[in-house]
Amino acid sequence: MRDEFARKLFAGPCDFFWGSSRIDNLPPQSRREVAFVGRSNVGKSSLINALTGRKTLARVSQTPGRTREINFFNLGGKLILVDLPGYGYAKASKTLAAEWQTLIFSYLSGRATLARALLLVDARRGLMDSDLAVMELFDKAAVSYELVFTKSDELAPARQDALLAEAAAEARTHTAALAEMAMTSSRTGSGIAALQGQLAAIAL
């Protein structure tokens, strides 16, 4: 039953309806929200497009740090997908930019309709210092989050298994991290259906 609901939900309408770079200009809180968070160029927009079966719903940029707004998408009137600006694009910096942290933490801690955050991690690189800093930010904001690995098609199955084991060990040390994790590829579609099922359960 859940699988059929997920299929229909993600095959149905999904439309961009709000974008803002300011925390005082967000849409009214209504339906449950799922936030997509990750480093610049980790594949947030590509994953949203893959989940919804579209090519251009979320704009994909080849330039790291291009997305500066919080973008909201209405998924069939059942769930709101939220594409957050990427972090960590600074060649010599391992810390989060102050403005990003202020904007994102304000959103995370002040959004009662936020049901879950997906922390996207490039499977080729694994958890980096900036990802760990964001995990601590989630813990502080008391927002449940799931680790979602992208670009997994570039890793051998054995390396994928090792990466999941390493990530699970790290997640156990964070109070807001969920045990659930996902290994995905927007290019091949691997892991997309399973993630759709997880998100559909939030909309039920």
C-alpha cells in the first residue's frame, strides 16, 4: 500500500512555489516539509529531480555555491520539498560560512512543519569535516535527519557497504541522526524508489 502511494505521489504534480534568501520571508507553514541539505555540488537538485521524475524542476548548476535561496516545492499537496543552499564551498576552509549557518539554523530551529532533513553526502568522498559540523548543527536544532549518499554509481558495491558501516558508526554518536540511511544515484536511479517510499511515509 505504501509503495503504491509513493509511486502515485512522486509521479503526480510537483511545483516550485516559493524562494527566499531571507529567514523573514518564508512561506506560511502548512504541510510537512522535508529539507535537502548538503555541500555545494553534492547533487541536491539532481536528487529532487530524480525523485520527482523531472529534469528541470530544481535547477542544476555546475558552479558550486550557485544556489543561494531556500526553494520550496509542493509535492501533490501532500508534502513540501525544501532545497537549501549548499555549504562548504571555500577552497581553504573547513568551517561553515557564518551567513549559511545563521540562515539554515534559523530555518531548522524555527520550522514546526519540518518533519525530516536529508543530509546529502557525496559517496565518493564520504563524510567530510563540514558534513560533521552540519550533523552537530542538526543535533543542536533537535531536527531528525537521515544521511543520504549521492553518486553511488561511482563506487563498487563493497565500498558502498564499507561507507554505510562507517557512517552508521558516526551517526550513533549524534543525538538527532536516524538509523535509516540511503545510497542513491540520480544518474542510474539506484536507491530512488526506496527513498521515495521513506518520504511518502512522512506524507501519510
